[in-house]
Amino acid sequence: MPIRVNLDRILLERRMSLTELSDRVGVTIANLSILKTGKARAVRFSTLDALCRELGCQPGDLVEYEAGPPSAVED
Amino acid sequence: MRALGPGSVSSFLKIALDVIYVALWVWIGLLSVVSLVVLLMSFNPELLANRLHINGNVDELTGNGPLLAAALAGWALMSGGWMAIVERLRKIFGTLSAGDPFHPDNVRRLRLVGMILVGLEIGRYVFASVAHAIAKDVKVIDGSFTLNTWFSVLVVFVLAEVFREGARLRREAELTI
């Protein structure tokens, strides 16, 4: 997918663990891992709101567009 | 009306499926036993003549024995197909009871139900043709074309596609954070 999630880098910059972020935003570690590894298909605005609030960043810091072949819609 | 739990339509359907499942087992068992008995009787007509009082031609009855046994075996086979359908429907219902009706396995199960229905219908035509070729006077099974069956097959395949889309949306929902 041409959308890249920079959660890993931001967590490293904030010196915050995934467990701590999970506790703060109320999203399970499993779901944050899906987001972090780029397997997520969609992100709710409420999740984005919580992530930006706790990480002190903008949505654009979290996600980035990388030009490439369009991803096919999977079954 | 409640979707799940006691008193709901699904609980009534579940009971109906369980009853049909048990009844089919009994029916297949009976058919198998009767087929065997008819086949054995046809090879030994004295058994019929000595132990049973039959009004009519015993030779005719015993002569048609193998055909009757084959017809009964055909019925048992068809009942096996129905059993396979009911089993798949029970599994689909199991996922509904578990609150996950759009499980990807249900797409496969529904397609299989459709294919079994097609197989049963084609099998009926073949069986009727063969039976008619062997014994023209005896009508063992009705081999006429029934539009309702093919319409049911179409409905099942359409539902399978609906479930496929449901399974895709379920997957999307799972990966929405």
C-alpha cells in the first residue's frame, strides 16, 4: 500500500513503548501493531485524534504517501 | 422480534434443522435396510411366497426387485445429499449463533450447498432416464424438469456472493483501527 505509517519512528522519538501508547489511547496492542506494520485498511478519526493527542503530533506526521503502484482491493 | 436466543426465529430454525438432521439419519438408515431386504428378496422369491400372503403376481414383484432396490439406493444417495446440505446449514447456523455469520467459511459452505443441489438435480434426471430405459412400464422416479429447483440453486449462489462481500467487509472492519 502506498500509505506508510510512521508510528514506529514517532514512538522512538517520544521514547514511548507500544504498551504505554496502548494504555493512553485505549487501543489494543494487537491493533496498534497492525497499524504500525502497515496492515491496517482504515483508521478511524477517533483513533487518529487520540494518537495525535498522546503523541503530540499532526496526522500528517503519522501517515505518509509514497508514490507507487495502486494496491488492488483484496477479497 | 429477537434475532438470537430463546424465542427468536433463529432458535426455531435451529430446532427445525436439528429435527431434520436426525430424521434424515433415520430415513437413510431405513432406506438402506429396506433396499438390502428388497434386493435379497428378489434373489429368493420363495421367501415372499411362503411367508407373505400377496394379492397379485409374485413373479412380477420379484422380477422388479433389483430395480426397486436400485431405486431405493438412489433415494438413499439423494438423502445423503440432503444430509450434506443440512450439515452445512447447521454449521452456518453455528457461526450465526456465535455472532459471526459472515465467516469466510460460510461462503464456501453456501457454494457447496449450491453445487450439491445441482448434483442432486442432475442425478435425478440421469437416474430417471436410466430407470426409464431399463423398465419402461415402471415409473421409479419423476425425471421432469422443475424450474423451482434451478431457481433455488440460483438463490443459493446469489446468497453465496452476498456472503462473500459480507466476509470482505468483515475483514475490512477487523483491520480498521
